[in-house]
Amino acid sequence: AFVAKLGKQVAVSEDFPAFIVNRILLPMINEAIYTLYEGVGNVEAIDAAMKLGAHHPMGPLELADFIGLDTCLSIMQVLHEGLADSKYRPCPLLVKYVEAGWLGRKSQRGFYDYRGDKPIPTR
């Protein structure tokens, strides 16, 4: 009733690591990072493919920068440790970017460089 009064909708989840959204969204983002890491596509191609092919409003790498790469890494670590499944292992490129201080928009650098007038892919 409280949520309805706020004009919002409820989605109920059982108590599992990362609940529903992060358990689905972050592995997708992590896989996009693996796609970049393995050279399947560049930043622009990966984001364009998901915007065009999946009708996402922003690509997964742009979204990762928006969320914060440190936050993405933390969630992937919770999934990996909490579910003990190698499919949740954070991509080494994500770890490398976080260790370098490339955290996305909040640090002005991630998969895109935000220091100019418009974001420019960094890789």
C-alpha cells in the first residue's frame, strides 16, 4: 500500500545475492566487458549493437560507466563469492580499470573519456 501511494510498483524477490536486477544486469555488463577484452568488438560497436539489437536506451559499457566500474566490480564479486559459480567471475579488464582508478563518469574516465565536450571511447 505504501509503495502504491508513492505511485510505484513492487517486484518481490527472495533473499539471494544481488536479488533480481543486479543478478541479471551485472553479468550482462560483465559479458560486454569480456567481449571488449577478447576483441570481439570495440566500445562503440558493443554499445551500438545492444542499443540497436536489444533496444536498450544505452549500451552496457556506457551503463557500466554510469553505475560506476567500482560498483560493478563489487556486485560481481558478491555474485561470484555468494553463488560460488565461475560464470560470475569479474572480467580481468574490469578489475584492471578499477585498479587504475578508471571508475566511469565519477572519475571522468572508464570505457569512455568524459573530460571533453562529449564522451569519447577509451579503447
